[in-house]
Amino acid sequence: MNRFLSISFLVIIHIVFTGCKKHDSAAPASTAPAPARVRAVRVEAQPFTPALAITGSLVSRSVVEVKAETTGRVLRFEKEIGDPVRAGEVVIWVDDEKMRLAVREAESTVAVAEAGCARARIADAHNKSELERAQHLVASGGITDKDLQAARLSAQDSAAHVALSEALLAQAQATLATARKHLADCQVKAPVAGEIYRKLSNTGAYVEPTTPVFSLVDNQRLELESPVPASDLGGVRAGQAVRFNVNSYSGEQFAGRVVEVSPAVDEDSRTAKVRVQVANPGGRLKAGMFAQGEIQTGAASQAILIPVAAVYRDDSSVRVSYVYVIDGGKARRRQVRIGREVAQKLEIVDGLKPGDMLVPERSIELADGVEVKLN
């Protein structure tokens, strides 16, 4: 009996030992996770000029729609769209035959009125002389009081005739001036210097007063108009320098200067219009071009700038976000406070210092404390 129990105990020990050995040989050997491979850049202070990004359209300070001031048929309209014109230059000639005849008639009327006025002045001078003679004669008894009264009436009548003649002359001269104005209106002139923007009439067309015939645009006096959020207006003021570019001249920058900030904020968009005076001496820029640029809102200084792609944030308006830096071979999550954004870079006002090793792009493999290996 004791021998049977001893044999059974040995068999059980053998089975347990064999099973445990098989289990140990089947279990895989545990290994540590591979370090995440990342790229890192050293944080450095860089020259930085605070700026506010703006977009908008170039507009001309002088866009003029010119209308006809006379009635008639267009005889000449030789300018084409884009042609330059000088201030006061004749652009359109309207048929002026009737106006010339009216001027001649008015000139004749003036001549008649001038002759009548001269005749009235001669008669008036004679009657005044006769009145003086009568006054001397009546004193010596040479004529009666009745003769003196007649001389006085004649003098008064001639003075009234002079006044009437002068009024008729003034009326004739006004008619002549009007006729000459109507004749001058047959030449439609450019009120300002610029370029033909729209051609609204052509040779042979019939025009009348208030008919638009062409419009001018002065590209030498351009402005960039841009809406600026109310939250950013505190740093914008007249006189600040502006740099911008347009699609027509890729890679080339143009200069301007803030001349006005709207005194009121639009209630719907919560923005205010900022006007930027644009230098355009060569006339390359055109009204209507779309521009992108920035207002330099402060003096140049040193600041920490990092790529936008390095920052983890849910909303671009959020000022407090985080980045990853490398410290002791591990990724460390670092909270940062964001300042301004310019040219796909963010100003970091708190959370980073020069010398920190920054991971410049986001990665789903990173977490606080994860081991990393630099590429």
C-alpha cells in the first residue's frame, strides 16, 4: 500500500513538472516598445516685427463716370479702354453745328445791344448838358420854368434809356455766354487724369444730358481697403508701414502706409475698415486687384518663433496649447502661450526658451514620457 502511494506521488510530480516546462517554453519573451522616431530643432530667438495679416482689394481714390452735357451725335470718340488721358483733354466730340449758329446769333445780339447802349449814352450826355444850360438861363430870366421842367424830364428819360440799354446789353452778353458754354459742351473733356475704364458710347451714337459716355480710373492714387477684426484694432494706427503682394506679380512685395482706421465697427461682421495708401509710381498695380499682406504694428525685436505644425490645438483662436520637446531621450509635453501668427509661424510668449529641442511637427506616436530616437 505504501509502495503504491509512493509511485503515485512520483507520477504526479513528473506530470506537473513536465507541464510547467512546456508552458514556459511556449510563452514568448517580453520586449520593450521601440522608441518613436522624430525630428527635433533647437529653439532660438529670432528677429521679429509684430504684424497683423490683412487681405483686401485695391481701389482707386478717383473713379469718375463722365456724362454728356449736350444733345447731339458723337462725331469722334477715338480713345479705347486702357488709354491714358490728361485732365482737361478732349475725349469726345459731339456735333456742334447748331451750337455754332447759336453763338453767332448771340454775338450779333450783343453787337446790337452795344450800339443801342452807345447811342443812349450820347443822348443822355446831351440832355444833361441841356439841363445845365436851362438851369443857368432860368436864373437870368432867359427861359421859363416850364422850359426848365421840360429839360429836366428829357434828362431823366435819357438816363432811364441808358439803364435800359445797359440791361439789354447784359442780357445779350449772358445769352452769348450760355451759347458759348453749350458750344464748349460739345467737347467732352476728362475731368481728371487717369485711364479709360469703361467706354459707354461710340462714334455715331446719339447722346443727351445725363447720358454716361465713359468712366475714368486713376491708378496712380490707389488704396488697399481691408476689414480688420475689432479684437485686433488696438494695435493699428495711422502711419504704420504695410507690406503686401498681389497674384499678378508673384513673389514681389509692394509698400503702403495706413492712412485711416474706420471710427466705427460693423455690427454684423465685427470688423472695421482700414485704408492703406499705396505707392504705385510705375502704374503696374490696377484697381480691383486682390492683395494679401501685413501691417507692421510694432518695432522689430527678438522673439521665439516656431512652426504652426508643431503646436497641438483644437482651434486656431485658442491662445494656450501645447508642444512636445525632447528631454533626456523622452518626449515631454510642454504647455505654451501663443502670441501672434505670421508667415506660418507662431510667436511663443511663454513655455519655451532658447536651447529647447522642439519636435516641429505633430505625431500620433507622441505622448508625455515616450522614448524617442532622433532621425
